Amino acid sequence: MRFLTTLIIAMTLMAMAVLTQAQESKMKDQNEVLAIINTMTTAFAKGDIDTVMSTYGQEAVVVGEPGKPVTGDSELRTMFASFVEAGVAFTYGAHEVVIAGDTALHLMQWTAPQPDGGEASALSVAVLRRQPDGGWKMVIDHPFGDTVMAPQ
């Protein structure tokens, strides 16, 4: 009976260790995804297009305007540069990260002042993929992810 009790305790401790390790790995991945998002948004605010581009995968798609996805290095650079040149400034809200294997979903609300004195706001939806080196890069970035909710 004592052996069985010891065995149950040992198995419980091992299961707890595995769960703890899985939770730590999940938190590490979430923090790495948030770091990529932070790198992108900080670089964008500084007008550093090279660093902005470094946060995206090679075949990334960015919806810079609702209904108009952009892909390709030169096209993305041109789009980001035009936003920087126009003085677009964002304020970012809370983040949510959901990870399934090597794919991550990042959600965040943003607001930005408009030329007419008003304020625009939308839900940014980004999909990131784990890279062969273990890092994360955005592969889909849709800063207007809630436009499908707007009345037609």
C-alpha cells in the first residue's frame, strides 16, 4: 500500500511538472509574440521601415486599407512609408494572444486621430507564424479586422 501511495504521489508530481513546463512555454511564446508586435509598433512610430519590415514574413499580407490587401516587399515598404509620411499616429489598447502550435493570433484595439479632429478606432488582427529559427513573424496583418461588423 505504501508503494502504491508513493507511486501516485510521484506520478502527480511529474504531471504537475509537465503542466508547469507547458504553461511556461506558452507564456514564453506569448511574450515573444508581444515583443514582435511591440517592435513593429515602436519602429512604425519612429518611421523605421526596415525594422517594421523585419517583423513580417516573406509572403506577408497587410490590409493597409479595408478591402485592399498588400503583399510584396516593395509594396509593403511603400505603404508603410506613406503612412509614416502622412503622420499617422496610433494609440494601442490591450493585447490578446492565442497560440496553437506554430501559429499565433494577436488581437489589439487601436485608435488614431483623424484630420477632421475625430478619432478612428478598429480591431487589429494579426496572424504570426513560428519561423525555423524559433522566432515569430507576422504573416497576416489586418488592422481593420472588425470592418466586417459594420452595418452595410
